[in-house]
Amino acid sequence: MSETRSLRYADYWRLPYENWDEDSWMNYLQNNYPDVSPRLARTYFIAELKVLINNLKPDSRELEKASALKSRIELVTSVGKDFEFRGRDNTFKILWEGKNDLNGIKGRFENINNNNKNAHPIPVLAGGPGTGKSRFLDELERLTKEHVNKDEKSRKIFENMTFLNVTYGNESPPTSLDIQVGCEASLAFRILFEYFRPKGSSFGEFINNCKNSNNKDIDNLTLDRALNIIYIDFTEQVIQNSSVEKQKILILIVGIDEFNKLYEINENLTDLVTCIGGIMCKPPAGIFFAPVLSGTIKGPIDDYIKSSLCKRLRLPLPLLENDDTIEIFGKAIRNEEYVRRNHRFRLCICDIGGHVKTLEYFYQFFIDRLEQLGNGNPHQVQVSEVIQSVKHKIIFSYNLKQYAIYLESTLAKAILGLPIRKNEKVNEQCNESYEDLDHAGILKLIQCKKEHYQIRIPYVLVCLLVKQSRSNDLVFWNEMLIYEETMWWQSFEEFNARFWALRLHLFRLAGYSKITLKELLKGAEFSRGLPDIEITLPETTIRLCRLNHRFPKKDDAPELWQLEQDEDMNVTQNDFINVEHLDEQYIEKYINSVFINGPGAMFDVFSIHQLNNLNNINKTLFVVQQIKKTNPQAKNPMIINNDRFNLEFNKVSEAMKNISTDEWVFLFLTDASAKDLTIKCKNNSAFVGKEQFESFFGYTYSSRAQFACEPSEIHVSSAPIEILNKYLGLDKKQCKILSVKRAHNKICNLEEMREMMGIGRNSKRFKVLKEFDKQKRLIYDI
């Protein structure tokens, strides 16, 4: 202790600054303090810099580092900062434990004496805006301490940890001064500022004070020297605080946020990345340096890291899972019951697709409307209005009009789950790659193979991009994605008919003119006996049709009215063309059409396709869909086993004997789970169950498919008019009355609802309401 104080007040420091240098300092110590170790001597040479940094003198500085968590800046200041932190376990695991042959923080610490750059990869959080990069850095200290405190050995090894977050955004954006001092000094100044946090000084004032000191060591500040200054300060705290066990190593974990901002004013970051990598391999004595680079980096960051001969440890920030998103929102509004039971709300959340920034927008607009109501009842919030506000915000924030012009094939590949290479250009007319769009926040790339990625775009973004596009190729698609329309699909059958038509159109947009049956059924489980055939994809719009009578008709059924050959289909309903009866002699007229079958048919949905044939012989394929939706009220949930599958297959197989076609395939679609089901030995069969939902419907559409059914519950205070009309049988006048009155009055039971609309107790409509109420499917205000 006395030795330390002697060094602080050595006569050497009275010399003019211009006479300071390390050699003269070491000679001075050898003559006056021969017992001082060379390591301590060198660190105290740098210590005097600390005196110049905003009067942070050793004998007057307040020791406030014990409250580091409270004093450290928060990178996230939006409403999302208070969201429960979820869905990033794997991100932290990779940062801490590494991945494949790349060390994480733990592995690097174990190799602290290994100077090989391969042992010290640079962790990088790179992604588009609003993906949660800054929030992860804010949570890094808590996550790390919770992890190391799980066992005594880790706690002792990593006891001396200091966490800093520096940023090139918020209060310290890059300026011309950063260009003047250079990238390395720019980072060094930020690290010192965040460590000492001088009271009453902004970062700009801090760096100007340092520059105005006219000290050559300040002028030539390096990252190495900045870390030495921090270590000296840390050592003093250890000496002065007897309750802290002295250790040799200070573990300094530094998040470097908005790194892309520095790139924007100085594209030559190679030297800085080289410096960071070099210090990670060989830090100043007594320090273990663990930086985490974070930013929306559009520049060639990979090239910089390669030039530095360092490895890059990629830290993934995937879109949040729907369950995590719903839990986050439920705790944020302190009403978990609402988010679990409100069907329409859950659908909106799933449409957001786990995009963190969009969730923030939704939360803010939702809370605004809840406060406007004044009664705190979330069931009365019209979530369709909330999502509309979110859409306008997204269009402005992400400049979607710019991207919608050329993303037709990208959207198709996203929904179909087709693999791409990240550096691949989006199309011939565009110079941007898929990775560029990832950095812009328009999409998310998820690695599926060594060099291949799948595109993730939330449903709400897909709808907006389609709507903003003026491409003729998306006219049909736009009709299928009208977000302003009710978000309740007519039925699971209708959803699958629409999706099958959309699927055919998407493959065409993705560049296919013909496709094998196995490619067309990508994501489904199919039998070995699936026909090895190619289908010619339509160049024109796929027609959606609804049969009024079943196809094929039974032999003993009465003759139905026949279509004349010159008669066209011209009666439409919900985008479906009504067809009275399908006559096989005119079957070619309906190629590239998707049908919802008539009542009592042996199968639910079917489509007719033209096979690709080298001999120019017209051959047809029927894709026959059998669709089974689980009943949420059933005590015993439906399970698809071999017996259930065989029953449906045999019905379809028998019906197909009465249809003249060259090939046919049976596609069983259900939201139920399969158990002990084996279809490998079946002929021309494919199966999509709960376990295959995302692989078949794709990330964008899978959540929509799960909601494509009659709602299990109807919230009388918020259900849209279409639902009240369709499922409760209310007429337009009753719907309007209820819609107006419920905005100003609570509805606590069925009787209040009946009186509000003036429905008689003996009316048919009231009987329907009583049945829903009896099944506990009507949800009232609390």
C-alpha cells in the first residue's frame, strides 16, 4: 500500500510532459524504487493519463463502481426496454460457449495464454434494425452473472468482471472528431468515458477536454492504453476495498453498439478490427478483453475480419417465437388472461411474427387505445385498428415502397421456404443481395445448410410489400392477402383451397415453369409410391371454384343440370366462382382450377393440373385433399393413426375409380398430431399434420393455418361484425346496434347482450346465442 502511494507522488511527475517517456521513467524507478516490479512500474506510467481525464484524481475520485448496473447507460430507451427478455437463450449460449470450432468467452478465457487468433474469434451481433441487438447488450451483464453464479467454480473464476456498453448512437454519435483522431482512438475514448462516467460531462465535452490537454499521450491514445488505465483503476479499488479478494485478471466485457455508424463516416475499419483482434489475443497485462460488436452493418464486415486474420463468431438474433411474444405482451399489459384467450389478438401477434420493433409499435398503439377507452378493458380495443396503425408505422420506418418494387420472387421464396445463398442478388434488376435486405430489416436469414439460408418475413410485412407493389404478377396474390378484410377464414377447407392456389402461383413467381410432384409437395410427408411426374405450372391466374353438387356424383344420384360447353362460370362468392356441377366431358376447361367440393363428397378440395409431356399428349393430374380440423371443445383430441388415414385413403381411392384422369395423388391435411402413422408403403399419398405445419405452409403462413378455423371463443365486446353475423346469426341491424352500444357499455352476461339488441327470448337467434353461451364460447366483460 505504501509502495503504491509513493509511486503516485513520485517527483518524476513534476517533470514537464514533453520530457516524459517510458525509458526515462524505468531508469528513474530503477534508481529510486529498485524493489518495484517492472509490470507495476509500466502500469503507473500510464496512470498519470488518468489525472488529465476530467480531473479524475486518485485521491479525490468517488468510488461509485459498486452501482455499475444503475449508472451504466441503457442502450434501449423505447417502450421495449421494459419488455420481459425472452427468446435469446441460444444467442447467449453461443457467446459464452462458442459454436463448432469457434470459442466463446469461456473457451477464450481458458486459452488466455494462447496468442493464436483462431482461439479468439470476434463475437458479432449483426442484423437489421429492430431485431434486438441493443437490448441483448443491455441484458448481457445480468445474463452473464446469472450463468456464472450457477456453480461455485465458475463464480470464483469469473468474479472480477466489469461490463461496459459503448455506442456510436444516442448521446455519442460519430463526428468529424472521430475521423480526426482515428477509429482506434475513437473507440478508446468511448470506453474510458463509459468506465469513468465523469459527472456533468457529455461525451463531446469529455473528448474535447482530453484533446485540449495538449498531452502527447492523449493525442496518441490507443485501445491498449485505455485498457491499461482501466486496469490501474481496478487495481486501486481492489487495494482500497479489503472485502474484495485480489485477483490477477480483470475480465472486461465491452458491448460496442451501432458499430455501423462508424463505418458510415470511415469505411476503412480494417485497422480497428485488426487492433481489436490483436488485443483479444494479447491484451495488456492483467486484463481479459471480451468485446461484442453490434450493428446494422451494410459494409463488408466479413472482409475486414478476414483481413485481420481473425475468426467471426456469429451471434444469431432470430425472430421471437409466437409463444414468447404472447408471454411478453401479456406481462407488459398485466393481463395474461386476455392474451391467452382472445383469438383475434393472438392472430395479430402471430402475424407480427416475432419482429421485436413491430411488437413495440403494436404495444404502443394498443396501450394508447386502451387509455382512450378509460375503462381498462382490453377486450374493447379494436385490434384491427391497432394493426392498421402498425402498418402505417412500418411503411414509414422501413421504406417498404422502395423494396416492394422488386421483391416478387423473394416473397415467393420466403413463403415456400426455398433455400437461397445470402450473397445472391435478389434479381437481375437489383444490385442488392439477400444479406443487404437482412441488414435493412426487411427480412431475416436463417441458416439451413452450410451455405444456404431460408428467408423469414412476418405475415404483416408480406401483406404490406404485396400491397405496395405495382407488379401485375401480384394482382392475384394481393386478393389473397387483403389484410383489411376479416382475419377469420371461412373455414379450414377454404383456407387450404386458397393456399394451394397461392402455392402454385408462388412457384411460378419463384422461377418455375414446371415442377416435380415432390417439389410441389415440399414440406409434406409422402409415400415412396408417389408418382415421378412433372406438372406444368399455369402462366395465368389459378381459378378458385366452389361446387354446389359433389364430385364425382354417385351412380344412383339423380341427374343434375349439365353445363353447356359455351356456358362460362360467372357467379362469384368470396372470390370463388360458383359451379353448379362438374361434368367430366368438359374437364379440360377446368385445368389449373382449385375446387371446394360439394356437400357429401368423398373428399373436400381438389385441383386439376396438366402434366408436362414430351409427346405433346394432354395428360391430367388430380390433387385430392382430405381436410380434417380438430374440435377444440372435444374431450378426446383427434389423433391421426394408420386406421384413420387408411379410412380416408380408401374413400378417396374408391371415388377416384369414377374419375377419368392419368394420375392422382391423395393429400391429407390436418391440424391434428399423428401417432404411429406410416404412409411410406402407401401409393400416391402425402400427409401434413401438426408436426409438418411450418415445413409445408412455411414460416409466414403456418400461424395463419393454425387460426384458419371457426373461433373457439367469441369476445362479444370486440369480435368483428363478420363474426357476429356468421357464427352467431345476428343480422346487420343487430350487429350495428351491438357494435355501437358495446363501445360505451359493458356486457357482462347473455341477458345484457340480448336486451341490448332487443332479441326475443323465443327467437331462433337467441337459441343460437344460448347454445354458444352453454358451451362457454361467449366471453363477456369482467
